[in-house]
Amino acid sequence: MKQLRLLAATVFLSLPLAVNAKSVNTNSKAAREQQLLVELTGKDVSKESDMTLYAEMVSAYNNDDEIGFKSRLQSLLSRFPSSSYADNALYLAGRLAVNHANYPEAIRYFGRVEKEYPKSDKVTAATFAKAMTYKKMNLGEFAKRSLMEVRSKYPGSPESFRADAELKMLN
């Protein structure tokens, strides 16, 4: 699968070089790229639903396929910005960034969940995950602030109990 994506990316990037300027037909560049992707992968991505994209993202996350994950994340967020899976996708992106020790990127993803989807069921988990990411970065004050936010905004949640325990360890 990775080899197929690499081949697709190579062909995709070299497409403009391979086409002679005199032989360009009236099809748009995007349509040619779409046809090429359908040929290489056997999938018409324009017909994919948000649920399909999210399922592929979860699979890429489980396989630790960062490139596949990010391409599907970008596709999901650009094609389905109000999808019910968008908040979960951003949260998973943050988790994947933490797994790869890319802490600043993880904090940005968790922050996006809080900012763009404030009524989401992932906000509490994202705020707690942001606090734990700050802790991994040895930024205790930021971690404390986020943990106190979890405790005050979401009392009774599993994350608030975990935040209590973490605050005791930080003090």
C-alpha cells in the first residue's frame, strides 16, 4: 500500500513535466489528476463519504501511517468541514503527533478541537491531552493551567479525576 502511494505521488508530481504544453487538452488540471488517481488506486475519491475517509484515517492511525493519515485528514477537513467526524479526526491527529514526539503540532491539533468544536464530546479529552503534552515538554505551568481548566469546566468527567491526580503529582 505504501509503495502504491509512493508511486501515485511520484506520478502525480511528475504529471506536469510529462505533459507537452502543445498537447494539453481542454480538461482542467484537477480533472486529469483525478483521472490519474482513479487509475492508480482504483478509487474515485470524489465519491468517498466522510465516514469512509474517517475509517481510512483510523486505519492509518492504527498502522502508524502518518502520511496516509494526514492526507485523509486534509481531505476530510476540506471536503466535509462540518462533518461529525472532524473533531475526532483532529483529536486523533494530535494523538498521532504525540506518538511521533511532535509536541507543538499536537498542541495545535488539540487547540483546534477546543476552538473549532467547542461543543464536541472530544473537547474534554483534547484539553486533558494538551495538558499531558505540555507535561511531556516540561512546561509545568502550562500543564497545570490546562489541568485546572479540565477540572473546573468539566467536573465529574473521567478527565477531571485524572486531572486531579496529575495536579497532585505536579505540586
